[in-house]
Amino acid sequence: MRAIRAASAALLGAVALALTAPTATAAVDGGTTPFGFSVTPATVAPGGRVTLGVTNCSSTATASSGVFDTVNIPSGRTALATVDWDAKAGTAHQVTFTCNGVTGRTTLTVSGATRAPAAVPVPARTAPTAASTAIAPAGVRGGLGGSVGGVTNGELAAGTALVVVATAGAVHAARRRTAASRGH
């Protein structure tokens, strides 16, 4: 019975580790790239912003598409791009990432919803120094929360070591408790 519990705990730990490990490569035209890349969110309204991320790229990467200007992405960081206001709703566009001469592609979809552009400040007629600004509702600006980019091999090894030590500690404690209950 103890062997079943230990095997179950080890299997559960291995599954948890596999599910939390970041992907090292991304699909590109039927193959893989030595670097990972992402566009978040994958569907955006015209005028909306997307976060472009690249991992495992030792130099500055670029991302380009027909619906936003080319963006430079510093190594280990993310960058923002604003989708053109006149992007046609319901269309899909390729986003091309380039790192060290290697390219990878993914798809960005423009949704049917549109956001109204924020009004430009207009000077008031009575006081030339005062300005009024209309703010268009834009929703919440939720970030990635550290889920993309910036994971180094050292951090990945440290996280793996912590999981292994915690699992070994739990198994050791369970075995000691079982041995103590038998009176050995």
C-alpha cells in the first residue's frame, strides 16, 4: 500500500512539473524555432493593444504585421503594439517574429468590436490654458503577470529543484510517520 502512495505522489509531482514548465519552441510553418513567441490577446479590436513576447532570444527581436508597425522587442522583455484603427473586423493577419535571422509566424485576429478613439484635448474657449479630455471606455488593462518571457535556465533549474526537494521531503515525512506508528 505504501508503494502505491509513493508512486502516486511521484507521478503527481512529475505531472505538475510538466504542466508548469514553459514551452521552449513555437511552431513555424510546419517546423520549430529555437525561440518562443506569443501575441496576447490573440483576438483584438481595431485600435486595441497586443503584447508581443519573445523567449530564448539572445538579441533584440522584431515583430511585424500588416495591422501594426514593426516593433523591436528587447531580449527577455515584451513590447506593446497598437492595432490600426482601420483594421478590417473579422480578418486574420500573420505576425512575423524575427530573432537572429530566424523567423516564426503566428496569427492575430481582428474582432468585430471597435473601440472609439480617445478624443484629443480641446482648449476651452473661456480659458486658453484649460483643456478638456473625453475618455473612451476601454476596459481593464490586464497584463501577462509574468507568464511570458524572462524565465532563465537558472530560474527554471531552481524551480525544478524546489519541486524535487518538496516531493522528497513529503515522501520522507510519510515514511517516518509510518515507521513510527509500527513501533520500530
